[in-house]
Amino acid sequence: MNEIQILYLIEKDTGIAMSRPKISLQEWCNADQKLKLDFIEKESQRSGGLIQRNGDYYTPRVMASWREEISAQLSNHRTIQLDSACFEKLKSRYRTVKKNQKDHHLTKKQYMLNSQTIQQIKRIQEQNTWAREEAVIEHVINLYTNGNTAYKTKEQLKTRPIKLKLLEDEIKENLDQINQLNTKNHFLKQQYEENIKLVAKLDLINTQYKELLKTHQIDVSSLTIDEAILHARIQQIKELFESQDEILRFNFPMDLS
């Protein structure tokens, strides 16, 4: 709570008008030093400004005929020397400049409101001890914005279970496909092992027949194979593999390509 709000509350409770507490020039300069230094320098450079700078001294631009001189040491090691009347004007000028800087981003608007709305604005302002009526409008806008955000969040939460169910279904479908792929992979591995075992047996049998023929000195180098018999045997082998492939497609109907 700032000084103005404190004075306002005292006046409201007691009915006695309170004036600002007087402070010395040095105390005034010590508060918000950087802002005061910048203000004093710009005021001395402003055309028609209240003060002027001569070397390391700031003095009134217009000297009073009779004055009680007061002075203060600034943090930049310069000195400001004023009379009490100039000091009061300088303080007032500083408050105006500070307020303008604070409100420079605001846009002035005028609205036509009925008396009931005006009374409601004043009541809300007093209940919250706000310095400006604009604060009431800002408060209402914030409530509306936050309410909209809360509504959108609520709607999002309503749709979340639906999205979650769809995601769960998709995950389940993917897991089922993975399980089928694992089963197919196991089946193919078994078929591969059986085919390798069969090839190995045929190779051993072939080797044993060769040794047997060699032992009995039987020459089979000129032996010929009937093409029809060979073709029939090839067809049998193809049908065997096709039957295995048909079993695979029956057990795994989905597209696994």
C-alpha cells in the first residue's frame, strides 16, 4: 500500500483531511535516486524548466525575490540549491512526469454508463481499496479471461477419456500384431530348422549311397535321370512348400509384408 492509499484510508475512517508529510530536499533526492537524477538533469535541459545547471550546481531558473535557500547533495556529487517554493513546484512536476511515464502505455477511452453500473464500479473499487476505477474493469476482464480458460480446460478434460480409450485400443491392436509376428517368427524358425535337418539327412544318405556303390564297384557316372521323373519330383517338392505356405497364411491372415 502506497502513501496516497494510506492517507485515503485515514481520511475515510476519520473524516479528517490529511496532508502529505513534509520531507526535506535531501530526503526527497535520496528516494529513487536514479529516477531523480535523470529527472533533475532533464528538467534543467527542458525549455522553460524549473531549474538550470551551472557547473555542478542546480539552481532555480527564476529566483524568488525573497527566499530561504535549501540544498541537497546528489549521488553524482552535484549539488541542488532551491528555495522552498521552487522545491514544491519541482516535487509536483516530478509527480506529473512520473505518472505520465507510468501511464504512457495506456489508451484513453470514454464510455457512457448508466448510474447503476457506475455505483457498482465504485462499490467494487471501495471494497478492494483500488486507487483507480480502471482497476475494476481490469478485474472483470481477468475474471472473464480466467473463466474462459477454465471452461476450455474442462472441455479438454471431458474429451481426454475418449482420446485415452482410442489410444488404448490402438496400443492393444499393435500388441496383438506384435504377438502374431512373434508367433509367425517362431513358426518360420521351426520350418527352417526342419528344412535344414531334412537337407542334412539327404546329404548323409547321398554320401552313404556313394560309399556303398564304391564298395561294390558299381559305376553310376553314366547313369541318366528321366526328365519326366525329375519334373514330377520337382512338382512334389513345390507342392510341399506351397502347403506349408498355405498353413502360414491360414494361421496369420493379416498383411505382414
